Amino acid sequence: MPTNSTFNILCLGDIVGHPGRAILQKKLGDIVTEFDIDFIVANIENSAAGFGFNSKLYNEFVLMNMDAFTSGNHVYSKREVMDKFSVFDRLVRPINFPDAHPGKGLRVFEKHGKRIAVINAIGRVFMPQLPHCPFEQMDVALNQLEADITILDFHAETTSEKQALGWYLNNRVTVMFGTHTHVQTSDARLLSKNTAYITDVGMCGAYDSVIGMDKDISVDKFITQLPARHQPVKQPNEYCIGALVTRVNLSNNSVSSVQSIHRVYNETD
Ligand SMILES: [Fe+2]
Ligand SMILES: [Fe+2]
């Protein structure tokens, strides 16, 4: 049970490959203790070698006491998960994907007496998918929703689309955290006393990298314009964890505070 007057939520940015999983195995417990965390949401769309997730990793994250998982454009990158979405009962995929796509966009969890809705949505600007309008889909979802706390991961490329959805949902969601760019923005704030916001929460993975991937491959690809397979950094010297901590008042579910976390660790930490 919460030990103080707030329910504390940790939102973790995209976990990128083995480096992201390894640093969370090592440091998540410390962060949970430091911030007295009650509920953990993590974006796992890049957890399997940078592209998608699989059953084994999903179960590993459950064992790390993560409560809910969000995703994005890479949610179906591993074909083996396609027919297993019914068992991934802590995961949401973008709610504005076509209805026929496997998985659900909204799930409601119960913890410490609170009903916590977790929703995933995906942007339409500079994204290869052609999803439904996230604004309209959020209206539909929220109109039918009964929850004490609502957490949205908006997986999108542009700052403007993220800020616009944040303002559109002001006072209607408890937390909106952006993902997908893998670089944390320094704009964690309250939009109103009922809504915490960050444009992008960043990622968990290799620090010396290009959005978690091997920087040499990425640089070479930009210069040569030849096809190359991106892969997470094999042996990182440093790791980072990008996250958002939101404290919600137990009495009335308003937001008491919000702060971003960006931690960098070396191998010996
Ligand atoms: Fe990602
Ligand atoms: Fe993404």
C-alpha cells in the first residue's frame, strides 16, 4: 500500500534491446525505492534487439514487477507474437490502429485500491502507419471510461502533435507521456493540476548511441544511403534510463507533482 498521501507512477521510456533490459535489471529497484513507486508503465516496443518484443521478454518484465506495458509502431515487428496478444494482458498497442489489429489499446488495472487506465495512441505526422485520428479515438475511449487514474503513452514523432494532444486531453488524463523519439525533452510539467505532461520521456538503453542503436552503423547509413540493419549497441560503456515520476493525490486523484528522471550509469555503477 502507498506509505504516504500520494500514489506514485513511474513511466519508463522505450526499452531498447539488451542494454535497456540490463540497466533496468540492475537499477529499477533503486529507482522504485528512491521515488516510492506504486505503479510502473514501460514502453517495450524496442526491447527485442531494437525491434518489437517477444513472450520471453514480456515475462522478464513482469518478473521485474512492471505493471503495464505500452508499445508503438514496432509492436508487431516480431511475427511470433501475432497470435498471442490475448495472453499479453498487461500490454496495450495504439488504440487508433485499425480494430482488426491484434491487441487492445486500453486496459484498466487495479492497484492499491485505485483503478488505473493505461492507453497507448500513435501519431499521424511523419509516421509510416495510417492510423485513425488519435484525438477522435481518445474522445471515444475517455467517454466510456471509468477509472481513478488515466495514463496515456502517445507514441509520436513531432513535438507539435504531442503538445496539441496534451492540451486537448488536459484535465481528462492524469499523465500523458510521449515516446518514440528516444530523447528526453526537458518540459515535464503540469498542464493543469489534473494532468502531468512530457513531450518525450526518452529511452532506457545505451547512452553513447543513436537513439539506442549502434552509432557507427547509423552514421555510415546516413552517409552511404545504403541499406544496413540497425542494432543496439553490443557493449555499451554507459547506459541511460529516461522516465517520468508523477505523484497523484490519494484523496482526489489530482496531480501533486511531476518530474522527469534522466540517469546515466557506467559499467561499474
Ligand atoms: Fe521506440
Ligand atoms: Fe517507435
